[in-house]
Amino acid sequence: MGLLRDLFKSSFQKWIENASYEDLAEAYEQARQQWLKKDGGDKTQRMYRLDAEMSKRTAEKWKNDPRRNKDPNFRWTDANRWD
């Protein structure tokens, strides 16, 4: 089933899945600069896709962070109290 799924992916989609986070950030910045030179307005589909992949990777990295407090009742403001 995996082969059929890969058959319909574009080269851009394959690149996004295999690129490093730094490569994605650089490509997003280049797309953003071109978007600003044109006229601004709505983001391009390429920008949306790059942003979604970067957000997904950041969320996974945060979820797997061993230093993260996994207590659902923990509030970050509690960590900053002086008393």
C-alpha cells in the first residue's frame, strides 16, 4: 500500500517529508520574500504546506521532550511564583 501512496506524491511533497527542519525554514523564508515582493495578500499553498510541516515537527519535538512537565494540572505560571 505504501508504494501506491508514493506514486501519487509530487516531488515537492516527497522533498518536504525528507528535508531537515533548517531546509524547510530556509525554503519558507525564500517563499515569504517572494510573496512580499509580489503583493502580500493571501499566503501561497507552498507557504501553507511548509508552515504546516514545520509546525508538525515542532509539536512532535515538544511532545517528545523529556524535560516537559506532563502533569495536565501544571500551569506554567506556577513555576514562576516566589512563595
